[in-house]
Amino acid sequence: MPTTEQKNNPLHGKTLEYIVTQLSEHYGWAELGYLLRFNCFIIDPSVKSSLKFLRKHEWARKQTEQLYIDTFYK
């Protein structure tokens, strides 16, 4: 039954690292920092620093995941 629940979830099976990497490749760090206004995307941006921040702050992770969905699924 869990697979049925996740069938329509565009984030299913995607790691946070994958999402951040895809967004940074699509937008570039400067644009990503402009869109989300997180210092981890603006000041010395990297996947590693972004993951550290996003794992610590659920509200920021949710905004990042929503940008991923809006970018690649709408």
C-alpha cells in the first residue's frame, strides 16, 4: 500500500542532495539565492553547506522542495 500513496508524490525517491543539485544546475547559485534568499545559496554556496542548513531548518527545506516541484513538475 505505501507505493500507492507515494505514486503521485514528485519527491518520492529523491534525496535532498539530488534536489539541491538539480536546482543549482538549473538556476545557478546566484539565481537560487535570489529566489529563496537563504545565505547557504548566497554566501560561499555549495551542496554541502546547503544540505547542512536545509536539514537543520524544516521550513527552508519545504520551500526548497516546493521550488523543485514548481520548476520541474508544473
